[in-house]
Amino acid sequence: MAQQIKQPTTIQPAQSRQQVAHRTREGSPWTGLWAVVAKDMADHLTSARMRILEFLILLTAGGTVIAAMQNIRSTVAQDRFVFLRLFTTAQEPLPAFVGFLGFLVPLIAIALAFDAVNGEFNQRTMSRVLAQPIYRDALLLGKFLAGLFTLALVLTAIWLLIMGMGILGLGVPPTGEEVARSLLFLVVTIFYGGIWLALALVFSTVFRQPATAALASIAVWLFFTIFWGIIARLLAQAIRPIEVGTVQEVISQTTLLQILNRISPNTLYVEATVGLLLPATRSFGLVLPSQLQGAILGAPLPLGESVALIWPHLTGLVAVTILLFALAYVLFQRQEIRA
Amino acid sequence: MSELVIETHQLTKRYGNFTAVDSLNLAVRKGEVYGMLGPNGSGKTTTILMLLGLTEPTAGRIRVLGFDPVRQPLSVKARVGYLPDAVGFYDNLTATENLIYIAKLNGINRTEAYHRIDEALERVGLSHVANHKVSTFSRGMRQRLGVAELLIKQPEIIIMDEPTLGLDPEAARQFLQMIRELKEEHITILLSSHLLHQVQEVCDRVGLFHKGRIVLEGTVNELAQRVLGGAYRVKLQAEGDKQKLAEALQTLPGVVNLHYNGTNGSGEIILETTQDLRPEAARAVVEAGGRLQTLSVENPSLDEIYAQYFEEVDHGAAN
């Protein structure tokens, strides 16, 4: 507008306003975003659904950490990273806390978003809300952020709880690096939840029935958790068969298998947590003797190296989240508002 | 002539091969109550959604308060209140909480919002249930809460889609009263409905929608004149020479049609006229030597106009 004031007044103001209007969409797409976030977060935090999930995750955290502490005390290990072992130590019959999270986080994320869009349609609130001076962008992003913040809140609370239990139970404060590593682990877990949140958001846009959307999300989750590993192995064996048994053949098949496995967000998450919480991890694939030259086996990597190791995983998780959100965005923008 | 606040020019919306709205030219003046009538699927809701920028038109131009809803939807939606048909609220929230959300989305600050909400709930008679969950509300209460939402927005235009559908007669009557009060505040109101007698009560002008077009437009009386021939019906009962009476009445200026109600001779005479001809009819009866027993006038109902019009349309289509 400022530029046009400087121009000679040959264009009539009404015309010039129209021209500006036709080039750009008026106002910020994020008008009203925080109102949506606040409302949806309040809904999440007060919903019965959330209470159940909180109870479940508390139970898991308590159970696994107590089991891990018993294990740690009994081994009397000399470990620089005893706090991190709270997250990773499994005690039969319970799996480790990170193992549980790999299951629980997708479940929570799906529960938070499977009725985000279709719920508004079913309650017939969609047209009323969109008739307010906001764009659809704000509504969809607001719903996503509300889910992500809720997830972050719950996970942070659990993280604090585990740290507290650790200090009380082990009697030593965590070192700075342990705090840094476990905080990074928290961030990775939240991003991992972001994928499932975005996925559930896509399905809640596609399907009018929340139950269908929930089922579809869970189907995808089951597919990646259980079946993708088997499919990836079969694919790798079919595409790069080991015919003669040379080292090259074995390496090429293993590499392909690893690439295929990493399509699954679960693999990305597990590898990232392993890299962060087990500082001795140097690589996730085959380790060739040449790579071990000069390395002290079992010695932990510095934090920076571990982060470098899992950096691709982290960006992968974020990238998939963004892609899925973009898909939901496109679908939602094209949707007819009339119920 | 007051200014136009809603204007569409050759507005068209197609869904694949189906044309929902077809070259529609709609003009609503400031401060009037405009009724969009028509059967289901005649393009009323689609038109409303395009006016609000919730659906993009396939072709044509729209101006709402001088703004283009396609490019400036925020300006339009900040000034226009919309009450959808079968309005829904968040069942798990209270009436007040639902309204606070809307106030926040409109960028109204907190103290102002509470003030407006109290006022609005008072006005629609929901103060006593302000902190009850909406899940306990009846259809009529939800509809009134919808009006409260419109009030806190303080809009210049209100658009209502089938506002009285599904309301019991008393709730509908109260609702129409609310519309009249809003009209007195010089808010322009656009409402769609197929409950004609209710529309007739509150609308200044109506537009009859058929297959995405406005086929008839004007005041109820103007429509009656065009479709039925006469806008008024003077009904009278008189004793005397039937033949002479009929002749005398038929020659009055402004009489379009004369017919008898009922089969026997004592039936009423019905005059379709272009204006209220009661005094003239009374004099004509007396001068023709008849004894006037009853005399009344009624405006024709929209129901009749509607039925008559679509009968003609169907008849035309059949040929």
C-alpha cells in the first residue's frame, strides 16, 4: 500500500485496492491460531481419553523405572551413564521404558488427533468456526500444535518424574551430559509423536467417521511396527540375493535392508534413542574393520558425535511430519464445508 | 434507494457437471430483511457459503460490504454473522465457554468479551443456563445460543440458514421476534428458508430460488401480483341478485379476477385485486341493491404463490 501512495494518482483508490487484493490473500493465515491451540489443548487436557492415557503412561514409567533400578543396583556396574540406563534397562518380564514408549507414543498421538477435523464436522461446529475471521490454516495448524503441545507436556512430566525417581532411587544426581542426552531423547520422542499426530490428522480429514480414522491410523502403526520388518527382509532378499556368498553381496543386502527398515518411523525412533541413550553406539549398520581403526571398543562417544550420528534420523522424523501435515493441509483446504 | 450491502454478479458454482448456482444476480440493501426461498437443493446454502468466502465461486463476482469474499475473507467474516442450519456447539463446553472461543477467534479482548456475552445471553434468555453444558440444551436453546453468538460479534450483516427449521411453534415465534428486534437495530438480515409463512412475517423482500437462479424477486405483494394476478383478496358475502352483484364488482377498477367460494349460492365472493378495494366493493354491493353481510381482505400467502409458481414451472416443463 505504501508504494502506491507514492505513485502519481492516476489510479483510483478503489481500483488499486482491488489490484492489491487480487495479488495476495488478505491478512495473516495465522489469525486466531492461539485461540484454537488454547481451546483444543484445554479440551485434550480435560478429556477422559487423556486421563486414561496418562494413567497408562504413568504406570509404564513407574513400572519400568523401578524394575530398571533394581537391575542397576544388583549389577553394581561402573557406568558413567547410570541415569540413562533407567530408560534403557529391561527387567524380565517388562521391556525397557524406551521400548514401551515406542508403542505408547503413537497410541497417544493417534488418540489426540483422530477426531480433530471430522469431530468438528460431526458436531456441526465447522461452518460456524470457519465463519469467524480466521483461515482454515489456523484451524488445522492450531489442532496439530494443540496435540503436539499436549504430548510434549505429558512426556515432559513423565521425564521429570523419571529423573526424580532416579535421584531418589540411585542416590546420585545426573551429570550434565546425562541431562543433555535424556533431554534430546525427550525432543526426539516428541517429534516421533508428531508423525503419528500428523498421520491421524490426515485420516481425520479423509474419513468422516472418527472410528474409521482411528482404525486407519492404528492399521498404519501396526503395519510399521509388526509387518514392515518382515516385508523389508523379504524385499532385500529378493532384490539383492546372496547367490555366491561374497562379502560384497552380504554388504549390499544388509545396506538395502537398513535403508528399507528406515522407511518405518519406528526404526528411525529406535535408532535415534539408542544413539542418544547408549553413548557407546558408533553406527547402526555393519561395522567394517576399517571403520574401527583407532577406536577404543566400548568407549562412549562425545555428545556432539552422538548427535551427529542421529541427526539424519531427527531430520527424517521432522520431514515426514511436515509432509504428512502438508497432505492434511491440502486435503482440508479442498474440502467442502457444508456438512 | 439505500446502498447495496450484498451484491453478486453472474455468480456461478458448479460441482462437476452439476450447476448448484447459475449466473445469480443478488442484491440486498442495507437494513432490509431479505428472504431466500426455494426447495432444498435450489442453491441457497451454496450461495450463502460463497458470500462468506467458505466456498469458492466457479465464476462471477461478489461484493459484501464492498469486500470480495474470495480475496478478503477476513474482512467479510469479521463483519458478517452466520448462523448455519442445525447449528452445532461443543457439547463438552458450557454456553459461556462456547461463546468465549468465538469471541477469541474474533479478537475481542477478555473483559469486553465477558461483558458482551453476559449481555447477549441475557437478551436471548439463556442467562440462567450460562454455565450449563451445551449437551443439555434443546434445539431451540441451541438456536438462541447461535443468535447470542451473532450478537457478541456485533455484525453489520447477519446470514441465517433455515433458522426456524425444527423449532416448535412457540420457539419459532420467539425466534421471529428476535429477527424483528435485530432489524430495528438496522442490521441487514439475509435468511434462507422454505417455511414460507414465517418468512412472510419478517421479510421485506424475498427471492424465489429455483435450480440455482432467482426466478422471482420482490415484496410478497409484488410476487403475488405477478404469480397470482392479484395481490389482495377481498372476500365478501352479500344477499341479492347474484348476477347484478357480480357485474358491479367485476367492473371495479383494480379487480383482476372474481370467483365464488363453495358450490351453493350462499358462498363467498372472492375478488383478486391489485389493491385494497374494500370500500369500493362495499359501495358497489349497496348500489347494486345487495345487502352486505361480511367483508374482509387478506394478503395472499407465500405458500400460495410458491405452489402456484412451481405448478406453472412443472406444467411448462411437461409440455
